[in-house]
Amino acid sequence: MNTRRKHIVIITSIIILACTAIADGRGDPARTLYKEAIKYMKQGRSNFAFMKFTSIASIYPDSKYADEAHFRIGEYYFESKAYMNAIVEFKINLELYPESPFREQVLEYLKEIEEIIDALRNDQLRDYI
């Protein structure tokens, strides 16, 4: 009887802990990835943050963190001067999240990329003239 009571207490405790974890978001793997990505951003470890945001965007595209994940991926590509990848990611953000709080920033990035590409074209043309 004593062993049975211990098992019941242990099982009940596990159920309560699991419910608590789910209720406060600890059971949400997208949230965990998001928190890790933000931590890496604050530490200046953009490569690691990029990997976490990429995981959110690809594995949890319907999560509430996917919008920001696509935006941060685009930002990473922009900062890395991978402008074509940034354009793709920013356009995905605009298409999937038309009401995104990042919309204005995305449009600003796209405008800046266009200006950079135009300047690069003009510089290349000067080399041939």
C-alpha cells in the first residue's frame, strides 16, 4: 500500500508539473527557440540567433513567433550583405503577415536594398565606360 501511494503521488506530481509547464509556455518549443534566439541577439551572437529564428520559421511556421523570425532572418541577411536572400525573406514576411508590426521596417529594408543594388549597378557600369 505504501508503494502504491508513493506511485500515485509521483504520477500526480508529474501531471501537475506538466500542466504548469504547458500553461506558462514552457511546453511550447517555438517559445523556447524564440527565447534562445533573443538571448543570443542580446549577447551579440547573431549567427546563433539566426539558426534559432530559422528553426522557428521552418519548423513552427504557424507559431506566434514566426512573423518576427522571418523579419530577423531578413535582417541577418541584410547585415551579412546577402541582399537577394534578404529580399526573399522580407517578401515572405510581407506576404504571410500583412498586418505585421515589422511591416514598416521591412519596407524600409527593401527600399534600402534597392538603393544599394542600384548603386552597385552604377559602379559596375562605370567600370565598363
